[in-house]
Amino acid sequence: MNAPTSLQPVFIALQANNDTLPIVEAIQADNPHAVVQDYPAMVKIDAPGSLVIRRASIEERIGRDFDLRELQLNLISLSGGIDETDDEFILQWKAA
């Protein structure tokens, strides 16, 4: 049985560059509750409860296969428990 998720905020911060632009667009499309904050060298995406990054959504935007492990190339920081499959990278806190 899966533990219920908390509404505690999670975030992911990525380097701001041309490679991350379609990734951020995909995250925004799949997580309408998320808030994107642009900084000079970083993009931070905050969300209450959970943040889901879908491989298929990124692939649609970049026009090629994408391995979710490629996120680590531009990853600065994140907050939340990680649940990762070949198709999704999920950040969320489990409720106690």
C-alpha cells in the first residue's frame, strides 16, 4: 500500500540554458499547479505536494529520445522524496 502524499512543497532547480528550456516547458505543461521562478543562472520550479516530470512530454518538445537521468546534467538542487521510473521522475513527500 502506498503512503499518502503530503502537501509540503517540493522543488527542482535547473541551470538556465538552452538545454533546460524544453524541460521546463514540459514540467509546466504537466504540472499546472507549479510555480516557475527564473533567476540569472537558474530556473526553480516549486509545487505543493508533488512534481511529476514525464519523459514523453520532454521528448515531444526536443524531438528525440530522452533518458530522465539526463536531468542530472543540469540539476542544481531538489527537495522532496524521489520516485523514479524510466517514464517519470516524481518529487513528493510521503505523509507521516
